[in-house]
Amino acid sequence: MKLSFGEKLRLLREDKEINQTKLAQATNMTQRKVSYLECGKYEPSISDIVVLCRYFNVSADYLLGLSDRKNT
């Protein structure tokens, strides 16, 4: 079963052992936006995807569910 964008984001955040507020501060987002991205209430923009991929050092393909490999 493929994980959604939000599920992958939450798992990456939890693997890094940070809360939504810390992620929001590190990526210049609000905690609410991080929460909405994780629960699927908000679709990420391209710039959101780029920022999150750089922060977690993963490929966009991984974050978008197109690949199971974190890095290319």
C-alpha cells in the first residue's frame, strides 16, 4: 500500500524526532500548514515540495509517492 504525501511527511518528521512546530520554523511555514499537509487538507505547492525535499534530503519522487527510494 502506497503512503500519501502527508503520511510520508509525518514519517519523515517523526524519524527526525521533531514536532510540527520545529518543522514549520525550519521550513518557514506555519504549524497549521504543516498539520494540513500531513492530514491531506492542503495540497503542497511546488515550492513547499522543494523546501521539504531539501530539508529532509529526499527526492521529490519519494515524497510524492512515485518512488520508494528516498534518494536518487
